[in-house]
Amino acid sequence: MRFDLLTRTGLALYGDQWQSALARDLSISHRHFSRMVAGETRYIPDDLADRLLPIVEARRRLLDAVAREISKG
């Protein structure tokens, strides 16, 4: 997975504090995740995208439901 995509996804999901929140939701230690994002470690889980996609999809469903509710007034 490209780091720019990981960064954009993290920001979209969690805002400025995305690294801690995303590391928690992916069950990756915050320290390792920070090193991974900074390019300080070569180990990036092969299944990172597979683990990230359900988080994105769940957030999308939640936001879609909220948007429907808002549009109803």
C-alpha cells in the first residue's frame, strides 16, 4: 500500500490525530505504525489494505446513514 494513500485515508477517517486511531483500529502498535509512516521501518504488513478496507467501508456506511438522516431534516 502506498503511504500517500494510507495518509489520505487516515486523515479522512480520523482527522489530524489519525495515526494513533488508525494504529489502534488496525491492531498495530503506535510505535511501529509511526515508524512505518515515517519510512523508518521496512516491515509493512502485507495485508494492510485488506485490513483497512473494512474500516473505511464501515465508516462510509455510518456516514451514509447520518447523511440520510440529516437530509430528512
